[in-house]
Amino acid sequence: MNTAAAALTKLPSHRDVVYELRSVSKTFALRRIQALDKVDLRLERGSFSSVIGSSGCGKSTLLKIMAGLQSPSSGSVVLAGTPVMGTRRDIGMMFQHATLFPWRTTLENIVLPIEIRDGKHAARAKHEDARRLLELVGLKGFENVYPNELSGGMAQRAAICRMLITEPEVLLLDEPFSALDELSRDFMNMELQRICMAREATAFLVTHSIPEAVILSDTVYVMRPRPGRVVEEVPIDLPRPRTLDMITTPRFGALVEHIRSRLDKEAL
Amino acid sequence: MSATDLNDGLGEGSASTIVDTVWTEETSWLDRVPRAVSMLALFLAFLAVWQVVTMLGIISPIIMPTPAEVGRDLVTVALNLLAGDYMLGAMWITAKEVFFGFAIAITVGFSLGVLVGETSFGERAVMPYLVAIDTMPKIAFAPLFVAWLGFDIASKVALAAFIATFPIIVGTAAGLHAADTNARMLFKTMGASRWQTLVKLKLPTGLPHFFTGLKIGSVGVMAGAITGEFLGGGKGFGELIRVAASMLDTPRVFSLILYLSLIGLALFAFVNWVQRHFVFWHKARVAQSD
Ligand SMILES: Nc1ncnc2c1ncn2[C@@H]1O[C@H](COP(=O)(O)OP(=O)(O)O)[C@@H](O)[C@H]1O
Ligand SMILES: [Mg+2]
């Protein structure tokens, strides 16, 4: 076994690129809004990236294009070597609202993606996996509870399980915790980090909270509106695993300050 | 404990003066009367006014019988019904019309509702016609149904179904539009087919709307059956009412109407029961928001 080669592959610069966006633009025909202008992105396998920008600058549009929910007006999106044309099985998504279905128990909600993909029988076979996931996010014992009885944070945790049940290659997260109160939000962010590290998942997070982006990411993409474009790629060199204590360190403060200054210029 | 400490710390007043500040919001005495009592009181007051007005001869007894007369007739009709006499037969006929009318309305209404709510062909081409027909006074079609289907039960079933179908179409179609963009997007990311999205997302989401349509329809189906009997004869309850009215037997008309409403009530209660059984999550959500 070649130890040198093994060591090389572990270096971040040699990690392979999972997602590649080349000069992706999007113009909405209606009122001719240019939502995205020549966005380039390269996400490495196992990395955590965030995109931050004011609301309306095209973050969700970017995510939808990456997920294959919308087509770009021009440019290319490639995931794991194949172009994204329509929705894909190797993508897991999460939105601001948990969107659990009230007529299904928590467990049934979690296996829904399997049920849709492979049928009821396959979904039942995944119940054991779903239970393990519930345990992972601290929802053990809530398998047969209906979503109406879950709090906002619990519902989002169930939504995480639903996203993970198909073992997706990439996680696309659109402000997943922005509807939660700050305490739950911090907690959920740490949970998210733990889950991503444990599964070596590639994650892409949309947020408008600078501290959230910094604490979670290896790279933060700063977006500016009208038209939406990435103006800077900020590498976050804080050590892993990140902890909430890091928020008070000078390095964290400096990174937040830097990103804020890049955003503020466009607020005019 | 800590409250007294605090109080002492302030060095003012004595700890023994602390009283529980339990208080309730004031409500008017009328709102505090139990529901059953207020309903009964209102009913008795209504009867009293009715009795007084008729006794004083303000209204001719032929037009308006006294409550006592109606009460006596209610007993007569009840005895006839219980004995399984001709009135029970008439009620059975009307119940059958209502049942078949409702069954047809649900089948046709649901199918058309899915067509209109799910396909853009339905929404753009079919819906305008349905709206146009819906705005017509549907009862005016009764003579046509009689001409086409005869004086038997079929013409009444048709009119009842015709009236009840539209609210069910509207309820179904509205329900199919009720799923929000997030849920649709989620289904899209999961790679759901159109059929799966319909069955696993849109239909369950739309159930409360569908049941609202059913409830409105259940009222319409009664009106349709009775109107059909008024205009097309037959041997149903509507015919009994018509005959009683033509003989100026107003107490009988009143008591027949009351018994007739039992069919409507039973139908409505049944729909309500089915809804609570199938849309269990909706009730839970309402309770939570209280
Ligand atoms: N389907 C659409 N049709 C027309 N305009 C849209 C559509 N979706 C988004 N937009 C516009 O594109 C811009 C970016 O929207 P979005 O990506 O949702 O922003 P963000 O998620 O950053 O808040 C906004 O100006 C929005 O009004
Ligand atoms: Mg957004």
C-alpha cells in the first residue's frame, strides 16, 4: 500500500470536487429580474460551505438550480461527474419550514423519500435505519408521534432525518434553522456539524446569519444582490470540531467583521 | 420564600402582607350560562312567544297553528312512523333519493374536482362551463329531469345530485391547490411522480376542503330531493308535505318538516363523523392553536 499517495489524498487541496457550477446565470422572464450573474462554485467532497447575502440576492434561486428544481438561463451545473438536469436522488434538501405531513407519524415522515422512490415495502425495511437516525438527532421515543405534537426544533430534527434517510451525496440547506429561536438554533447548528462530520457529507448552506456561516463552514461565499453574484470566497481556518466557545475568539470576530464589511458595501 | 427575602431586602412593608394575586377576567353573566341551559331557555322563550301570538289571534290559526297543536301532530306522525305505516314508506323513499343523489354527487363531484384541480385542461377549458352552470338556478332544471326520467325516484335523485355536485367539485379542486410551495418542492426533490404527488400530498392536504364541500353538498342534496318531489310528485316525504299543505293542515306540515330534517341531520352528522375520523390531524391542530 502506498502511504504517500494515501497521505496525499487526505490533503484538502487534493480532495475531489463533488459539485461544480460554471458561470451560472438566471434571469426570470417575468419582469426581467436577473437573479444570478455568472456564479462559479466548486464544492469539495466532505466540505461544508455557506453562501451568505441579504435577502432577495438570489441564494434560494442558486440552491434550486443546484438541486435541479429550476433550470439556469445559462451555465452548467455538474454533480458527481454528471450534469444536473432535473431533480436527483443523490441530493438531500432542507428548507426553512420542516414541512412534515400531519397525517404521517414522525417515522412515516422520515421514510417518505424511500416510499416515493422504492415503494411501501422498501420504506418499511428502512424503519430500523430511521430509528437510528432519530436517535442520532435526539428524538428517540418520538417514532409514533404525529408532527403536531413536535416543537419547531424537534420538527426540524425530524426533517434532518428525512433528508438523511436516502444517504444523499450532498446536503442542500436553505436557511434550515432560521425559524427557530436562537438557543435551539445554536444547538441545531452544532448537531448539524456533528452529523456532517460523522457522515463525511458535503453540505451547502444558505443563510443570512454571518456567525452561523462562520461557525459551520470551511468556505463562506459572500453574495451581493442585483444581480446576484459571488463577490468573495472566504476560507474559514478555525479548527474542527467547532464549538460555540469559538464565537468569543478574536479570529472568529475578525472573520465575522471581514464578511460584514463585504456585505455592507452593497447595503447602500 | 425568595419573594419574602426580596421584600425584606427592600426594607419596606412586612412579609406577612403578601397575598396571592389570583384574579379572573370578568365576563357578562349571559356568557357564563351553560350552553344547554341557554339553548333550552331560548327554545322555551320561542315557544312561549309563538303560543301567545297564536292564542291572541294575531295570526290566523290556518296559517299558523299553536305549538301545542304541532306537538300533538308530532306524536301522531311519530306513531305512524313507528308503526311502519305509509309515512315510514315515504321517508324511506326520500332517504333513498338522498342517499343515491349524494353518492352520485360525490362520485361525479370528486372526479370533476380532480380534473379541474389537477389538469390545466380542466382548469382552463372545463371550469368556465362548470362556473356558468353553477350560477344557473339549478332548481329550474327540475321539470327537465321529470320529463327525461319520469315521475319516479330517478328524477329526484338526478336533481338532488345535480345540486350537490358543485360544492363538492369546488371543495375538491380547492383542496388540490391547498398544498404549499414548500411541500410541492419537497416532493419534487424526492423525485415524486405526478400520481404520487396527487395521492400522497395533494389529496391528503385537500381533505378538509373536500369535506367542507361534502357538508355543503349534504344540505343541497336534501333540498334537491324535496324540490324534486314537490315538482315531480312521487311517493316521498315531499309529497306528504305538499298534500298536507294543500289541505291547509299546517300542523302536519310543521311536524313533517321536523321529521324530514332528521334525514338531513343524520347525513350531516355522518359526514362530520367521517371527517373527524379521516382528518384527525386537522382537529388536533385547531385544538393546539387555541
Ligand atoms: N419564480 C420567480 N419568478 C420571478 N422572480 C423570482 C422568482 N424567484 C425568485 N425571484 C426573484 O429573484 C430574486 C432572488 O430571489 P431568491 O433567490 O429567493 O433570494 P434569497 O433566497 O436570497 O432571499 C428576488 O428578487 C426574487 O424576487
Ligand atoms: Mg431565500
